[in-house]
Amino acid sequence: MNPRQPARRIALTALAGLGLQAAAPALHAQRPVQLRVGSLVPKNSLYHQSLMELGEGWRAAQGGNARFTVFTDGSQGGEAEMARRMRIGQLQGALMSVVGLREIEPTVAAMQSLPLLFRNWEEVDHVRDKMRGTLEARFAEKGFIVLGWGDAGWVRFFSTRRAVLPADFRGMKFFAWGSEPEQQEIMKSLGYTPVPLETADILPSVQTGMIEVIPSTPYFALAGQIFNTAKHMLEINWAPIVGALVITKKAWDEMSPAGQQALRTGGERAGVQMRTQARREVDEAVDAMKKRGLTVHKPTPEQMQEWDRLAEQLYPRIRGSMVPAATFDEVFAHLRAFRATRGR
């Protein structure tokens, strides 16, 4: 046997190993990046369309057979479930309201869980802008990137029978998010009856009488056909539905710089589109439902005083439970300062 052959074999093996190591990054780079995004929004709604437009721009920038899939209508479960799916890698992103976002970062609850606090969208935008940097940094610490902020209108109360005053709703069965036990306890302490469910359960539950009151935006009540059974709407801006599009940092780190920039720019643009369109469609949705039999009840100034007193009862219960105390105080401070500049 040629004494040089073992040495040649070792050399060839070493070269082959180096070749495989050099090829590994290239193979990794060629692997298509996938973004699976979950949401409760209806298919073909303005929110779905904004997400698809965002996805097309991102795919073009990312290249390499990048894949972008949007799951609508709660097909991936409720918002708490979507937060869980992102953590274990079954989803890479989600468009969620505060109900789901607070599963990641509890302080975000301040934007949606304070009834009758915000008087208009200008105040909502101001507080969100003031808190946005801190909120996004906290999400990043938890392993999530916030791409854009949106909202979906004001929560109104849709009920199966006429109800105008807070007392009218006592004894009626309320839809409540299954992932918000603190809210359910607060409601019970004030004499209300929450029924914890997921969004997909609302329509069959109101049709069978399992629930009688649905806190909902007009757009969702129209799209989900809730108003066909819950034929009464109390015209009160109880709270804004605030949301955001988030993705996992793991998915973000797998993207190219061009893909990251496209997603960041597209996410911000989608958020603006959603906010603008949703605010415009509130009145349009109410008008459409009125033509199909919805009865709208507008409280008088005296009746609104009773609602304001209820909100004042709720705030001490919400502070430190649904909303961390420091964040609760921060929101009120921002609002006081903002209103002072406008003489309110």
C-alpha cells in the first residue's frame, strides 16, 4: 500500500469538510423566509387588504421565494392563543387588539381598558405617541417587534333589548374576553354578568341567548352580522379598540436588511391606513345597520352623567389590576397636560 494514501485521504476529508462548512451559510441564505400572520379580522376586510399589500412589498424586497400568509377570521384561535402560537413558532406575526397584546406586554392595556377616558381620536393619538417609544422597547425586551399601530373604532354596546342606563344592563349577559379574568371580576363586583367567550363564539351565542350584550365596534358588528340579533345599539364611545401588528424577533432576525426595511415601512403605512379607514367607516357602518333594522339609542346629557359616574367607580378597580398602576397614572398625566394646552 502506498504510504502516501492515508495522508491523501485525510487531506481530502478535511477539504470536503471545509467545503460543507462554506456551503452551509449559502444553503441557509437560500432557505425561504416565511411570515405566517394571524388575526381576527374578516377576510377581504380593509385590515386584511392592508396586510396583503404589506406582504407583497415585503416579499419583493426580501426575495428568495419569501412567503407571506395571512390567517383571517380567528382561524388560528383567539388573540391569547395567537400570542401563544407566536411564542412557539407556529405563527411569526399577528395583528391584534390590546386583548392579545397585553398577553405579551401588560402595560399596553392602558390604551384600551380605561372606559370613557378618551374623548376623541386626537386624545388617543396623543397618548399613544407619548407612550409609543417605551411600549415598543418593552415589546422588544419580550422578543417582539412592533411594526405599526392601528385602531378599529369605538366600542359601543349592542344588545338584544333596549338599554340606555348602566342599570338597564344589570341582569343582562355580557360577552367578555375569555383571557381577561380581571375584567370579569370587576364586572361581577358591580352587579354585571360576564360570559367569557372567544370572538368566534359571539354570533352563535347571541343567537341562542347565551349572551345578550356585545361590546363591539360598529364595523365588526356589521361584518359579523351581530346586529341582526342584537338590534339595539347604545351610542356611547366606551373605549377605543387599539391594536398593533407585531412579529417575533426571531423572524425579524432571519430577514435581510432590505426585507426588514420594507416590513418596517409597510407596517407603519398599514397602521395609518387602518386608523384612517376605520375611523371613517364607523358612521357608515351604523348607517348601513340602521337601514337593516338597528335601533340606535343616544344618551341624554343627564344619562351620560350616570355613565361617567360608573367610569369613576371602575378606575380604582382597573388601576393595578387590568392596568399597571404606574402606566395608569402616566396616561392620566399625559391627558391632563394635553387638555391643559387646549383649555379643556
